[in-house]
Amino acid sequence: MLALVGGSVAYLFYFNGQPVQLQLGSESSLRVPLAALLLATFAIGAGVVLVGGLVRAGATGIYRWRRRRNERHRSRLEGQAKEGRFRLWAGEHEPAIRQLSRVVEQRPDDLGAVLALSTGHAVRGDLDSAHRLLESARAHHPRDPRLLARLAQLALRRSNSGAAVDYFREAVSLRPTSPRLLAGYSAALEADGNFKEAAAIAKRWAEVERDPSRRQEANERWLALRYRDCLPGGDAGTAGDLRAAIEPLRRLTADAPDYLPAQITLADALRAAGDLRGAERIYRTAAWRAPHGALLDRLAELHAELQRAGGAADRVLGVLKSACDGQTLPGPRLVYARRLITAGKLDAAEAILNELGEATDAARCAPERDLVAGELALARGRDHQAALLLARAATGGHLPFAYACSRCGREEKTWLDRCRCGAYGSYEWIIA
Ligand SMILES: [Zn+2]
């Protein structure tokens, strides 16, 4: 290589050794052999190409190095976010929050980490921090339904149902067929007291829900919200003025004849308005379908009411009897026996008590049996025996003829159409 270059230079100088004048300025000039001038020109050109190549190679190297460094940084942050989420799931809240905070500080656009960190704050009860974090994430994800849904759920926890409705409305406009968003939107509207719209949204939820058990839940919600919309203001279950509810409840019971809260509240409203026959007809028809404790209780109340007013009390007693006939459970028969005692038919009541005997589930209906037997003893003038039985009834496992919510287990002395856990029509007799 060296010999080739040396040969070429010598060849060039042999034929082009004559000097040429190179003008450097107006007065200075230089005389150099032509071959030297040509070689110098080649050398400068080669030098420029070489330097250019080096600069380019350097820039590419720097770019690749920076990209590798960023990738390493990102994968380290992703690893930290993943571990933070796992710790949150495992219940290690404080270390999870510290780890996720570091990730979010460096990557505020990482929505997964932001949502996980907001959950961490919310679990710790720090709802303000969770809200601020989610609101600041909206700068990076202004139209993300997950983010909006989380903000809405947080607003509900902060008892700001109006804001929750707004967030859910926006989220639903972005994903109109998401069952999860529609369920949340309906719940927010319910919390805001807008039962009519909440029912309409629950209907949309039922239409798009694919999971059969969730679809059933959606349909139950729809019915419950339609029912709640029929009631006057204030909490469901309180007396209130039910007269205005009669017509809407009639329409609802025509659509859903098996929906017990609507049947019972309609009959209660009729009774309050003085239409005892109308109330009795509804209780009777519903009890014939399924002798729910609340219906039998109300028939018994109606019997007492008619007895006091000197009305046709025996007719109601007959209805009670037919609702209890063929029942294997002790509850309906015990209600009937109790009403027989107040009607003065002590032998018939005693026959029912004897009939129940020891065959039935003694522990579950013990307070009710003690109560009815105590009232019978009282009616027969056996005060000592009555006092013993009634005292035992009051101190049994549960209050006689009390109700428990089938969803949360809350116990109540009387039937309520709605439990504090949010369930409608969930109260059942403890004995039944
Ligand atoms: Zn409940």
C-alpha cells in the first residue's frame, strides 16, 4: 500500500515537477511544484471527507447511546411501577405509594402508575391527594374514560355526587356501550337524587351487559330505580305523603306484578288513603303468589284495624288462613295463630301451636313460638306462664318476626322496602 502511494507520488512529481505560482494575496505569492499543489488539494479533500465521516459516526453513536440509556430508564421505571402495583395489591400501602410516587414524578403521563397511586392515596383515606393527582393527569390524558371514571368514583366517595355525574357523563359520551361506565353513571345519578335518569341509564346498562349475573343485577337496579322514582321525596321507607305515589305505583305494578316493594307500598298508600279493600286485594293476591312475611304482617295489621273499626275482620282472617295453608315453614302459621288469639279463637290457635310441635326448626323460630304461646297463655289468664314465655321470647336469638337484609345481614324490627346497603326488597323474615 505504502509502495503504491510512494510510486504514485513519485510518478506525479516526475511528470509535474515544474513550479507554478500560487497567488495568496494581491502582493504575496508562492511558487510550488504543480504535483505538490495537486497532492495538497487531494489531502485537503480527503481530510474534509474523513472529518465529516467521523462527525457523523459520532452523532449516530451519541444518539444510539442516548436511546439505550432512555430505554434502560424506562424499563427501570416500568419495573418500579409494576412492583408498586403489586405491593398495593398485597396491602403494603406505604412502600407502594413511595415507589409509585417516584415513578409518577418522572413519568407523569404513565396513566397506569397514576391510577395505581391514586388508589393508594384513596385506600389511605387521603382523598384530596388522590383527586389532585388525577386532575393533574388530565393534562396528559384529557379524554380517557378510565381516568374520568376514577375521578367520578372518587367524587362519590367525597359525597360530591354532582361532580361524579359530570365525570361519568363525559366518560359515557366517550364509551357509550361500556356496561361498567353505565353502571357507575346510574349509581352517581341515584346518589344525586335523579332517579328517573338513573333508571333510564340502568336500562341501557341492562341492554349492553353480556355477563348474565350482572345483567340480572342491572335489571333489578332498573326496577328498583323506577320504584324509587315513584316515591315522594325523602328516604324510601319513611311514611311521607304516599298519595301522590299511587298512580305511578299502579303503572309500575302493572309492568312488574312480581315486584314486592311496589306491591306493598302501593297497598300501604291505598290503606293510608282509606281504601282498605283495595289494599287487602293487593296483599291477598301477592300473598297467594308468595306468602312473604311483610304481606302476612300487613294482613294481620289490617285484621286488627278492621277489628277495631268493627269491620269485616273475619274476611281478612280467612285470607290469612288461605295464605298459610299448605305452608311448610312455621312463620305464616305462627302469624295466623297470633291473629286467631286476638280474634278470640284460642282453641284454633292452640291447635296450630301443637301442630307445629317439635318437628319444625326449633332454634330458628323459638322466639316467635314463645311469643305466640305467651300471648295465648295471657288470653287464657295464665299470667305466670305468659310472663315466662314472653320474657323468653324477648331474650331469644332474634326479635320475634324480625327481618334481616339478605345482602348485608342488617336486622330490623319491621319490613323496610330498602336497606341502608342500597338493596331494594332485600328484607326477609329471619324465621322464613
Ligand atoms: Zn342490606
